[in-house]
Amino acid sequence: MIYWTIKDLVEVIQKRQQNKFDCNIVVSGSRGNGKSTFAFKTLLRLKGFDPWKHQVYCREDVISLMESQKYGIIFDDEAINSGYKRSFYSIDQQKLIRMINMYRDNFNVYVSAIPHFYALDKDIRNLMKIHINIIERGLAIVHIAKEGNLYSDDPWEVKYNAKIEAKWAKKRKKDPEYFPPYHKLSTFVGYIRFNDLKPKQRELYEEIKATKRKELYEAEKKIDEEKDPVKMLYKRVLKQLNQGMIWEMDEVKAIARANGIKVKTFISTLNQKLKEKRLPSLKQIIESKSGSQVSRGKKLLPSGDKQKVNHFSQPVKKSWIDDL
């Protein structure tokens, strides 16, 4: 059997860059088998790897790094977000394919992690040079794409290798302990063993993952809300309340009816949003406005019983409106 080490893989990556080639690598395997562990361990051995900068979770960040770096690193930790084959029609995904082609002269190392190799967009898959398939924790297979085929545009020789795997599947049904002879695959170059990340490495990886996933979630949530007309309606009404453009409860009810929302539901939702921001209830706002001496259309400057309206005596900051 031919066994590689992570050090061997790193040398291959470095040689490609030294020879002025980019190096596109995909790491596949079932969930929990160690795709990210393997990728992170490998990249830590490369000079210049900055996890906070190079470990990314969205297509836009992948493209940004490809454009801005030379001899750099991109760790696309969840490539299902950037290169999934069912998103082939996406304008951004088409852009990613163009970027991989256009910026090959930047000689970057692009490592993507995905559960299934063939879930990758075909055009992206064909641009990959190395495929690391994690078959179990601590054990992977190294595949190298076939280059220079004269009569085939498939560097991974899918049809040929699929036939071999089909035979293995039949044998597995008879013998669950059957271990396939992976060396018979035409793209096979060796096995590679690897250990888990060290505690501090694991802590760093998980911290970056949690932080960037949260940032991505918040950004996507904001975009979704901006596309949702109902959520935008609530945001607009709350803003109008703050600016003194709504003075009576009947106006609130009329807005609800005009937008096909039950009055009770509309008022309840407004109150919930105000409560989340630790602001007075809708009724309290309306009552405070009715006692105000300012003209209609200006921000609320409450008057009357200070104890009753003290918590609303300052104009509402814009920040809480933007967060709704």
C-alpha cells in the first residue's frame, strides 16, 4: 500500500506554487469524519496561513480572497454554501467559476470541504486538482485529477470509477466488513493517516467557525427581512411612531386593515417588538403623544406627568429601529 503523510501533501502544494500553478483541493467525507480537521491541520503547515482571515463560510468571501491575494490561501470550510451543484444557475456561483479560472495566475491554495465530492458544481469539480476523501476518522484517500486526456473532458474519470464502486457495493451487501481496494480507482495515489487537532488548535478553529457563522446568519437574516414586506411594514410603522407621524390608535388599526393584517395581531406584534427593545407599549406611546405640544410630523417630545413618560422622554435612537 502507498501511504502519504500530511507533510507529503504540503510538499505537493508548495511545489505547485513554486512552479507557478494554483492548487485547488476538495476534502470530502461524511459528517463528523474529520473533513475540516484534516484541512485545518494541513493548512496550519503552510506559511502565511491566517485562520481568522482565510477560513471563510460564504461565496462572497471566497471570491474576495481569490481577487485580493497572490500565493495566498482560501479555506472554504463549508463549500456547500459556495459550490453546490444545484446552485449552478446562481449568478454568484457562475462568478466563482470565472474567478477560479481568471485568478489561477494568483497561484492561490483553495481548499474546500464538502460532504460529497459529486455534490460540487461540475465546472468547479473539474477545476479541482486534488481530492482528499475521508473514509473514516483518521484515514483518507488521496486522489489526483487526470490531466492531458485527449479524448475525455472528465479529469476524474467518473464513469470508469463508478463501475468499480458499483461492484464494491454488491460485495458490501454480502459482507459489511468488506474493505474496498481503493487503489483500483484510476485517480488513486495513496492513503493518508491523520490525527485530531490539538486542543488549542481545536479551540481556535471552533471559535472562528462560530463567529463567522453567526456573522453570516445575521447578514442573511437582514437581507431576508428587507425582502419581507410584512417585516418592512412593522419597521416602517415603528419608525413613524418615533418620528411623531402616527398620533392615534385608529391610525394604527387602519394600517393593519389596509395591509390585510388582523388588528389584534398587528398591535400585539408591535408591542412585542417594542418590548424587545425595552420601550413603552403602543398605548403608552399614543397616550404620551396625545399630551404632547409639538406639531404633527416632528419627533416626540413628551410632556405631562414626568414619572409616567420619563422612560420615553428622549428621542428613540436610530439603532433600535435598524435592528427590527
